[in-house]
Amino acid sequence: MVDAVVDLEKRGIRYYWILCIVGLFAILSSTMSKNPVLNLYSTSLGTPNAWTGFIAAASTIPGILISLPAGSLSDVFGRRKMLLISGIIFASAPFLYLFINSWWELIPIRFYHGFATAIFVPVANAAIVDLFPAKKGARISTFSSMTLVGRGIAPFMGGYILLVTNNSYNDLYLAVGVAGVTALLVGLPFLLKKDLSPAATAGDGSAKAMVRGWGNVARNKSVQIVAFVESVQYYVYGAVEYFLVGYLKDVVGLDSFLIGVISGGYIIMVMLSKPFMGTLSDRIGRRPPIAFGAVVMGLPLIAIPFTTNYIAIIALTLVYGLGFAIVTSSTPALASEVVPKAFVGTSMGFLSTVMDVGQTIGPIISGFILSSLFGYTGLFLSLTVLLVFSSAVFLLSGVGKGIPKEE
């Protein structure tokens, strides 16, 4: 019996690290397909200005539409099948760009490509919860950091390929395809095994089971509160990602390289600190990191519009990145703990959906605030107020109380 448990744990750890490697190459592939190439490629195809936004948003829409159903389907039919579907999309979508002749063809291809990440992230998180119920905070956070490695490498690799190939978009998308195929091939031997791991378990295989999962999430106030906190995190993240660059350029007067150092710096902070924050969350519980992290994330933002010193802005953005890592290392784990085990995939899918919604509307609403009389001061102040409010709502809700700390 002990040998069987040890063998199961070893297989689970092997599967986990394979999943991390797949995540690195998959997100490298999907990110390199858009950053920095998409805007350049779209422009070269003669895309009308009015349609550029649609091309940019085409790949994010599946995240809103499919993350919840994908998570639910993984509860019903198993994680393995859904991960295999996402792997096939990661591997096939990049090669469709090679056949583009008109700008409008980018829209359906980007839409199809977006399904890969929309399926992969929530189902992978659910699989990790299955594998490591006692260490899910740390394991999910480490997995997220691995995907951030791919996300961080992608712009540099994509830009270098465009440079050495004299802006050959076909060569760039061939490289994107190689990364996508690599992700599929690395995971394929494990995904085809029926006795893969506990992550391959499924529900009763019926549509009723999926609907029950949706109903459970819809009635579960704890999930709704966690989702609210998550949506606020990504609302703020999306706004900062877009408008901080403008502030640094127009107000502080920095060049593109120095702006890149600041933008990359807080992403590196998130990547490096997430595994540690996840481990801390497993030890002390989810409530303190979520409530405290939202405040840590918000306070430096209120100081940014009053700061033009380069070093000070770096310090402020690093603290902001640390706060983001503290919160988002705990929210997926908590969401999995406040639902029955049969609906973990559904909760992960729901969390991914609200994340995409928050990240989509953050820049839109913040843009209206920026264009008002309040300018950058009002914009960053609104983000801080929202983060502090989310912390207060979470604390007052009592969500997470009574859930034992992981040993």
C-alpha cells in the first residue's frame, strides 16, 4: 500500500513538471504570436484603423466564452482530454498564419488560437489541485511562474527573429509553430496514458453533471467573492500594463528602453515571488495573503502620479508586482477549496473567465477616467481605491474562515 502511494506521488510529480514545461512552451508560442509581431503584421496587411482593435481582442474573447465550459468539461470528461485538445490547438493554429492573404483573415485565426490558452490554463490549474491537494497554492504558483517565463521570453525572441529575417512574418510564425508543436510533443506521451494520474479522473460523463457544476458556482457566494477579488486584480493589472507606459513616456519622459526595464521588472517580481507566496499561503491560510496583498498592490499605485524619479518608480512598481503575486498565489487555491471536489474544474474555469473580463474592461474604464479632468492622478487613485475596497469586501465576507491550513 505504501509503495503504491509513493509510486502515485512520483508519477504525479513527473506529470506536474511535464505540465510546467508544456505551459512554458505553450505560452511562449501564444505570446510570440502577438508580441511584438501582431501589430506590425496587421499593419503590413493594410488593416483599417477601425478594425485593429478587433484583431487585438480576437484571441481574448475565447477566454471569456470558453474558460468556464472548458473547466466544467474537464470535471465531466477528465482533465487529460481537455488538455489534449488545447495542445492540438497550440500546435496547429500558428501554421494557419502562413496562409493569410488579407487582413480580415487574422480575426478568425486569432479567435481560434485564443481557445488554446482559454482551455489550457483553467484545466491545468484544476489538474494541479487534483495532484497536490495539500500543496496546491505553491504548485499552482510555480506553474504560473513557468508560464510567465515563456511570456517574458516571447517578445525578445520574436523581435530578434524579425530582426535577423528582415521582418519575415512567415519565419516568425514558423517559430511560433515550432514552440506550439514542442508543447504538444512534450505532453503527448503523458496525455495519451489512461492511467495518467489522479488528474485524469472525471465525473459521470453527462451534460447534466456540467450543468450541476455551473449551478453550484452560481449559488456559491464564496466563489463569487473570490472571483470578484480576482477580477479586480486583473482589472488593475490590465490598466497598469497599458497606461503606465503612457505615464512614463508622456509625463516622466523616459525612452523606450527604460520603460521596458520598468515594465519587465514588475513582471519578473511576480514570476520570482509567486512560488514563495504560494507556499506561504499553504502554511498560513488564504485569507491573510489575499486581504494583505490587495493593499500592498494598491498603495504604491497612488504614489506613482506624484513621482518622476526613475529609481523611485522602479521601487513602487516592484512592490506593486509583489502585491499582485501575493493575492493571485492564493485565489485559485481558495476557489478550489470552497467547492465540492467534483466541481474544481468549474471553479477554475469561472475564475479564468472573470480574470479575462477584468483585464478587458480595466483599460476601457480607466481610459475614460484618464480623459477626464482627473488625469493620471485620478486613474491611479481609482485603482488603489478599488483594490482596498476588494480587500475590505473579502475580509467582511468571511470567505475562507474555517478552512484548515495545509500541513
